[in-house]
Amino acid sequence: MRVAIVGATGYGGIELIRLLRQHRHVTEVSVFSSTQAEAPLTSTYPHLQEVYKGILQPLDTKRLANEYDVVFLSAPPGVAANLAGDLLEGSAAIVDLSGDLRIKDASVYEAWYGQEAADATITRQAVYGLSEWNGEKVSKAKIVANPGCYPTAILLGLAPAVKNNGIDMKSVIIDAKTGTTGAGKNPSATTHFSEMNESMKIYKVNEHKHTPEIEQQLSDWNEEAGAVTFTPHLVPMSRGIMATMYATCTSDSSAQEWIEVYKAAYEGHPFVRVRENGFPATKEVYGSNYCDIFLDYDARTNRLTIVSVIDNLVKGAAGQAIQNANLMNGFEAAEGLELFPIYP
Amino acid sequence: MRVAIVGATGYGGIELIRLLRQHRHVTEVSVFSSTQAEAPLTSTYPHLQEVYKGILQPLDTKRLANEYDVVFLSAPPGVAANLAGDLLEGSAAIVDLSGDLRIKDASVYEAWYGQEAADATITRQAVYGLSEWNGEKVSKAKIVANPGCYPTAILLGLAPAVKNNGIDMKSVIIDAKTGTTGAGKNPSATTHFSEMNESMKIYKVNEHKHTPEIEQQLSDWNEEAGAVTFTPHLVPMSRGIMATMYATCTSDSSAQEWIEVYKAAYEGHPFVRVRENGFPATKEVYGSNYCDIFLDYDARTNRLTIVSVIDNLVKGAAGQAIQNANLMNGFEAAEGLELFPIYP
Amino acid sequence: MRVAIVGATGYGGIELIRLLRQHRHVTEVSVFSSTQAEAPLTSTYPHLQEVYKGILQPLDTKRLANEYDVVFLSAPPGVAANLAGDLLEGSAAIVDLSGDLRIKDASVYEAWYGQEAADATITRQAVYGLSEWNGEKVSKAKIVANPGCYPTAILLGLAPAVKNNGIDMKSVIIDAKTGTTGAGKNPSATTHFSEMNESMKIYKVNEHKHTPEIEQQLSDWNEEAGAVTFTPHLVPMSRGIMATMYATCTSDSSAQEWIEVYKAAYEGHPFVRVRENGFPATKEVYGSNYCDIFLDYDARTNRLTIVSVIDNLVKGAAGQAIQNANLMNGFEAAEGLELFPIYP
Amino acid sequence: MRVAIVGATGYGGIELIRLLRQHRHVTEVSVFSSTQAEAPLTSTYPHLQEVYKGILQPLDTKRLANEYDVVFLSAPPGVAANLAGDLLEGSAAIVDLSGDLRIKDASVYEAWYGQEAADATITRQAVYGLSEWNGEKVSKAKIVANPGCYPTAILLGLAPAVKNNGIDMKSVIIDAKTGTTGAGKNPSATTHFSEMNESMKIYKVNEHKHTPEIEQQLSDWNEEAGAVTFTPHLVPMSRGIMATMYATCTSDSSAQEWIEVYKAAYEGHPFVRVRENGFPATKEVYGSNYCDIFLDYDARTNRLTIVSVIDNLVKGAAGQAIQNANLMNGFEAAEGLELFPIYP
């Protein structure tokens, strides 16, 4: 499998490089950048010295489309919307890690993103790459919209309950917490160490762009799904997402029943672990492609609490992208992704 | 004001010492310990060298009850339940920072705490010291049960909405996050740096002892109050609590309306700041007695989101205890507590 | 004492505001900014809501020079060099927190700073404000160059040994570690949370601008002083400096002898604590004006190890600046600076 | 290769398990514990759910000695000293990660460790496993004493200069900084999150047990080597060691010359990277077996500064142990260790 990465200087890009190193079918990983072409990637990332010798190459859509088996678009917003049309004319499978192609309804996209939507002929083709649930479509897709980091944790956490009709869809509340790498490589006041350290912040209350992505998928699964409450928080750590989700059950239940529902739902999906021991922590999936799910039911309130944790750069970005590329190329979903969590 | 601290070697104890240093009416701060008597406090806490010269004294209930104006009980569970009876026979005002005396209903206490409740004659006398709302009772009290750290942030955040009948009491969900000092000074696996650092944990889902404390106060305020969902999380920081609270409104509303309701409610209460600029962060109240409250309303879901942040050791413990002691002794509530947040 | 702060939006500026709140002789604190005039300081720093209502005023040298008792220059490099001449014509005492006025020899300044030195008539007047050692000169000064954060910790740590002729001046090696606030408020790749967190960095090896400042003061104290080795490191914490210093002793010695020398040297200086219990940690001086010094002597190598810790924003910047302003205005050195360390 | 790990519940143990997962020649990894036998390792470490199903087995020296190709002793002090004699009678290669077998001179061991030394017949056989320098001896060894975490970083950093006779051996000063995992899994006051976070600590000044280990190896390399100054510090991060080392050069030199010396020395050793870009940071080797070395020379003081960084649990423990086991079993040194640093 020959692989190209567009936007390799971002965190998604270097995480792809790290993980592809473990992939037995990858013969080449080339890196492309519209802004830093000709520089070795090690001038941005000294940790790659001697382990990755790639030079950033200027974008060449024709080469990308035809000389590679997979093109990962790990570039800023707008790049995928611009490039995808041309890339689709070639032979490469395309996995886009940006938010450009995830929303099917252009007006919804524009309302939440505040910018023009990608061409509908492209978004229509793009399969939403939540592999555990859309794996069959992904395996036939030419282009995949890789899910956002929050939606990955949230949708994997909600799916069995939502599809099972066991919860009141109007009651869904999602309180999510992320490490700072979700905000990307560019320094900002929000992610300045001096102020982010020893502090916890809430942000974009009721206005985060991942909201319509979550709602779109929930509606696909359950026709009663509507608006959800989704609140993101920043936690002083680099990696990790924890999503704590609340929903009222449609009938009396128990934690054990829910655990059985979830275990059945994720049977055969190695990257989702329904937790058996203890309360989960983000460090327990650090550096790995796992999504751990914990469930509890409170009879006093008839409410289900679902907790899911992922590494936002792996299962929430590069890992899931490779999982999708595997399916698109006929490999095992887990190929190259069998790394253990690095703990502690 | 002569002050005694029982249990001065804990984090609540040394925070009392730090804050009382600023108090213009305090003439003496003595420290007591049942386990480490005769040692200078500096052998436990070298940061006090030259600034606090007190020697830990053995417990002597009679002296405590009669030679001091205020006795702060900052000791492990059970100590207050044992000592309070004798202390009440003396002249000192008593402020207990433990959970021993907060719950009025012994059976509720025993169900959540798993141990015997304090004598009812004592818990009946103990005024729940949420100063902003119970200030008048506190000022006449002989003994005050200082609120828990979580309940302080949560109840200050919910009070105006709950008393205003503007929210459906059955819909209240509280997702709270704390720094590790809430877990106290004793080392444990949970708060071991190597595993807590760069990690976020959820714990005691639907079983945290602060739940009945929250529910008891909500019921006092609103007869429709019942069970709430309260979920605590540990965040890799030493100080700070952020409580994110969700409730469905009883009618259409707006963020601005709610802000006005809250501003009116906290008029004249200097330590509660209804936020005007930006989303709150725990660091913005670090080391101070402030509780910052942020409000948002989502018309799509008709849901109110309330966020409150405090320093768990100050407003959530020692600061609020001093605020209560001030009221009990006829001083301004803010005396000794006017420190700015230390930022960044 | 009427106080003006130029450059109040930086970390040094808001730390001055925090500390001046405790100062009994300060009647006014006004804030000035060349770039953000007319904005309330709370739009930059929401943590000041309701506690500091100052509006940033445009720079007006004449007003600054004449309407205030003290002007703190807490502005970027170059501002003090430009303003100081005009300010010196007024009546205000001036304390500059930048590096503009610390180096007496213009050629040395230009070699290390890579830019033009301030006018020699100004640098000549500027007294180096290491209060514990230059207090008398400071008390008579019209303008003070407040020491850099690293030099404060290092020079307080070295002074008694250097003045005592007890160490070989050629053997001095300084290995210093700082939190990130030393790098200021502007976000950068180096202080981006995602990369600074869970990492330790070394930087500017043999080329840090504080080197000549340290050497200049050592030469004043001991004519055998020459070049020293000074290595700065960045540690994943917001506040705090630890300087570990090594020197070969001129004769056999013992830790206890050195401790006596240091205790004698700092007798009567409340902010320097020669440590009695345990190894020091930066948190033990957090938020305070203390400099803690620990000493050990190794007979095997005949080497003295000196460790000093400060809060870089307090003793290393705003606290020491207030200490200097106190001396210039005839107040007790400690006025407004008696805050305990905030621990933990 | 059949592998047994004694003491698998410690950090060294689970890091061995993580890394051995990548090893193409490992067919079995069994875990042993004297204290927790019969429990699945997942009850201690939930992050291993579904990825490692091993059950802790009671110690059985005979089985260990004969049924495995390699036995890693990752147990507390004293265990290796007790077990090694019996294990040596079997066929397994033994790699001990504790400090029991590193010091050849029993009196030196006893002076620094304060306990009885292991039997001399064992320590005599134990090869000091600094693979890059002792690789040939290691490949013929039956038992290897795996170097301590600090000595690994320090000795790799010093070796070329020491062997080259380019530095004054009496001038060597080592200022080292570690993350907290070096202190192991047991919670303690020192590594309590609330106090370790946002703080930097110095400890065991002139008395750390790794001192004689460093000196012993330096003496093997250079007969002028004697006592060195070695100062350890704790930094608020979980993983990583940075050692900053200072030495006076025996003649005028330049950074570039030293870089050439080091590059030549480590030619063919894939895990030591002489840095080409930028100052090093511990995160740049996180989770990997690399040791990055940076060099600078200061003509003003004629001093060489050497900085080396490692991940203390990988190159400083489990990674190096596997590297040694590879050599002992005739595999490539790098087998199973080719993981990239995880960044950021």
C-alpha cells in the first residue's frame, strides 16, 4: 500500500506516520504540504530524526490521485473541499480527516461552520467513516469523511442505546472533555501552557461544530433523534477525550442489562472495549486505537450514564483513518493498529 | 478573634492558616492534632518556615470550647461527630468542615456514608453554612456545618433557577470536575502523580456522598426537588472545581434573562460573580473565595446550561468556613478573604 | 502611594495589581498601555471582574512622571529605554522590570541582546534592585532596574559564598529550571500546551541574556569572578524557578558551616529563608515573595551545592519590584508582600 | 522466545508487556508475582483488558529457570539477589532490572544502599547491560544487570568524551531531572499529585544510589575517573529523564568537533541519536527506546555541556532490558523496539 499524506506537519499527519510504521502492508509513506514544500519533516519535528526521512513535497493532485493507493487529507479546513473533486478522478482511495465532507446538508453545514459547504456531488459520495457501524459502506467507498474526535467517542458510546430504542432521544445530554491536541498545532491564547496548565476551561457552549455531525448520525440511526445538548471542555492534558453522556431510559433497567446490550453490539469489534474493571480514565487508552465504554444505570432517576474514552489523535483521528483505509483496501480493520495503550 | 484549628495538618487546615493571616481581627491561630501533637507544623509543611511557628497541641476539648472564639474542625470523618457535643458546652463558635453534620436525616446519612450518623441533637443545631443563602441563620448559629466542595459550587450555581421555579426539577443533571486536592493529603493509587497526570478519570458514578447534601438543600428550596444525577470527575490539576449543570426550562427563555435573574439574586454578595466576559476557567478563581457563574440557554433544546467554578480549598472549604465564622462573630463576611485570584 | 503600571496586560503587570491590593499605603493603581488603550483590563483578564475596574490609558509620559509616586515599567524590551529619559524629569520613582537598564556596559549589552543599548546616562543612574544586597542604594535611587527572574534566584543563592571568598569563582556552574510564565503572555510553539506538557526542554544553552547580568553582579562582589556557565531549562509548570548551583570550595568544609554563613548573611532579611527541613520544592514558595535556599557540601568532591527556589512572577518580578518601590518610598521592605505561599 | 516476567505488576513489568507485543520472535509472555498470584493482571491494570490475558502465577524458580528462554526480574530490591542463584542453574537467560546486581564491590554497594550486597559469585557473573558499549559481553552473558534509568542517560551521554580523554574527569557534574514513574508504582507523599503537580523538587542531594553505578562504569572507561557530582530532581511529568552534564575540556575545542566525536562513537547504534536540529526535549523520545544527545561547547569557560534525554521506562528500563535479551538470544538489538516516539 503506497500512502500519501497531505498536511503532514499537523498532529494528525505525524500520528499517521507513527502508526503507519507498524503497518505490514505499507511500502511507502510520502508527505505533501502546500506551504512548507522541500523541507524535511524533521525540521518541524526533531523527534523524527533518523526514523522518518521524508521531504515535504508540493501538492500535485494528479500524482496524488494516481500514484498512491491511499491519500490521507490531514489539512486545514477548505483543502479537502478544494482537492477532493480532482482526486476523485484518480485511482487512490481518499480519507479526509477534516470536517469538510462530513455534513450532508449544505445549509446545516453553513449554519454551524459559517462558511460555504463543499460541492454536493462530493459530500454525497463521501461515506461517514465510523468503521464499527458503517464498515460495509466504507469498504466500498472511494472517499471517506473521517469522523471528528468528539463524535467518534460520543457516537460509539451512544450507538447501541440509540439503535436499541432504549432511551428517550430528547433527553440526551453530552458533557465532553478533551486534551489540548484537539485544538491542533497552532499556538493560541487558549492553549498557552501558562494559562491552560492547572486550569480547566469550558468553551463553545451550544455552538461547537461537531454538534450537527453527531445529530446527523443519530438521526440516521433513530428517527426520533433531534437536537442534543453537547458541551465541550478543555482539560490540562495533551491527549484524550472523555465523553460523559446522560439519557433517560424508556423503561426500568439495570447497569448489567445495558452492559449486555453493549457487549453484544460490539462483539467482533476489537477496538471497542466494554469495561469490566473500574471506572475508566483517558490514560488507559493513551496512544492506542481503543474506545473504552463504561455504563451505569441509576434507578432513582431512571437515567443511563455512558462514559466513553479515546485517544483523540488515534481513534479520534489517525487511527480511525487507517482503520478506514484498511477496509477500503481489503485489509483487516486492525492492521497496523494493534499497539497497546502506553501506561502510565 | 482567637482561633483554634483541629486537624491542622490537612489541606483544609493549612489553607485556613494561609487565609487567617490576612484577617484583621484574628489575634491568635492555634493548631491541634490528635495524632501528631508536640511537633511544629513546619515539620509537615516546610513552606511555613518562619511564617507560622505554631506547635501542634493535643486535643483538649475543654480548652477548645472555652479559650477560643472560633474552633474550626478540619479533621477526618467522625472527629466532629465525637467532639461537637462537648464543644457545644463552651463559648466558642464551631465550624465543622467535615461531612459529619451536614445531613439532617440520619437514615439518609447512613445509606450514603455507610456509617453511623452523628447524634441528632447535634445535627439539628448545625446550620448548613452556605453563607450566601443561609447567612442569617449562620449569623445566629453556635455550630455550622460547612458545605462540601462540590455542593458549594453546585448549589450556588443552581439556587436562583431552583428558587425561581424556572426549571423542571426532575431534569437536573450535574457533571462536575475537580482537582485532586479534594481527595485530601493521603497518597493513594488514584492520586499517584504518575497515573493521574496526563489523564482524566471519572469516579463514584451515582454513588458520591455529596449527592444527598445537594438534594437536601434543593428540597429546602423547592418542594418539587427529588433525586438528581451527579457525576464527579478527577482532572489533572491540584485545585479547582467546575460544575456543569443542565436543566430543562419550564418555559421559553434566553441567556440574557437568566443572567438578569442571577445578577439580581447575587446582588450584594461579593464572592459570587455572574460572568460577563468569556467562558469561565478554574484558574480564574485560583486561590480566591470567588464562585464564578456562567449561563447559557439553548432554544433548540429549551435547556439551561449553568457553569460554576470555585477553588475547592477556598470557597469550597477554608474560605467559606472563615466567611461563616465572620458572620457568627459579627464581622463583615468578606473579612480576610479579599485576596485576588492568582493568575496565571 | 499612587501607582502607575505601564504594560499592565503582561503577566508582570497583573501580578503587580494582585500584590498591590494588599499594600496598606497604596491609594490608587492606574494602568497604561500603548497598544490597548481605552479597554478595561477585564477584557484581557476576566479573573479581574469586580475586583479591578481600571481602564487601560494611553501612555502620557508627563502625567506618568508627575502624577504618580511610583511608575512600574512592565513593558516589552525597548519601552523603558525610550521612556526612562522623560520619566526621570518628573517626580515619580521608577522601577523597570525589563532587561533594558540592567547592564552597565553597552558593548556587553549589545553582544548578548543583539540590539542597541539604552542611553548611558540612564543606565548609569539605574540602581540594580537586588534589594537584600543593594537595599541602601535602592532607597536613594530615582530609578531601579529590577533584576531578571533567573538572576534573582541565582544571585541570592550565590551571594554569601561569593562574598565570603569560600569558592573557586572559575568553578561556578548554574543549572536553572523555570516554569513557563517566564516566557511571557505571548503564545509560541515552545509554550504550546500540547508540546510543553509532559515534557522538559533545555534552551539557549550558553546564550541566555541573563548571563551577563549574573556575571556583572558577581564581579561587583568578587574581583576573581569571570565567565560562569548558566543553563536554562523549561519545566512543565506555570510558576517557579529552581536554580541548582555548583562550586568547588577553596578549603574543606561542611554543610553546617555553610548554613551558618548563609543564615548570618540573611539575618534580618525576611524574604530569604535558609531551609531547615527537607529538600526544597518550587511549590513551597508559590505565589509568595520568598526565596528558599538549601545547601549541601560533598566531602568526596569538595563541592558546594546551593539550591534556591522562587516564584518567578513574585520574587523574580512583581514582588521584588514592590520591595524596591517600598524602599524608594521609605516604607518597610515587606509592606504588601506578606502573603504566605499557596500550598498545595 | 518464551518470556517470563517476575514482578509484572510494577511499571517496568507492564512496559515489558507493551513492548514485547511488538517482538516478532516472542511466542509467550507469562507473568509471575510473589504477592498477587492467581489474579489476572487486568485487575491491577484495566488498560490491558482484552489485550493481555495473563494471570499472575506464583514464583516457581525451577519452572522459571527451565521453561523460559528469558526471565526478566522486574521486582523490588532484594528479590533478584535471592532468586538469581537458583535461576542460574537453569537454561534461561536472566535480565535483572533492579539495582541488586549492578555494583561489583560489595562494600560500595553496602555503603550506598544501606543493605547487604548480593552474593559475589552472582554479581561477578552479572554483565552490566549498557548495550551500546558492553554489547559483546552481553551477547555472551547468562545474566545481565540492566542499568538504572539515570545511569543509562548519563553514561550514554558521557561515554565518548570520557573514553576520548577529552575532559577533566574531576570536573564532571551531572544535573539530572526525571519524571515521577522513576519512583515506581507505590503512592507516596513525594509523588502525591496534589503536591507534585505544578512543582519541581530536588532530592537525595549527594546521596542517590545511582552514584556508585555511574562511577564504577566511568572508572572502567577511564582510570582518572573518581567521584562525580550527581544531583537528581523530580519534574512534574510522568515519563522522561533529561541529564545535563558539565565537564571542563582538556584543550580548546568546538561544539562541531564534539558532535563529530559522538557521531563516530554511535555509528551503527540506532538508538542513540546525536541531535541535529534544535535543543532536545524529553517528549521527543517519549515511549521509544531512543537516547537523544545534544552537545555544546563554551569557549569562554572551556566547558562542554552534554544533554541526554531518554524515556526512563523504555531505554531506562524495559526497552534496554529487551535490547539486552535480544543480544543474549542472538537477535537484532532493535527487534521489538522500533516504535516511534509518541508526539505530542
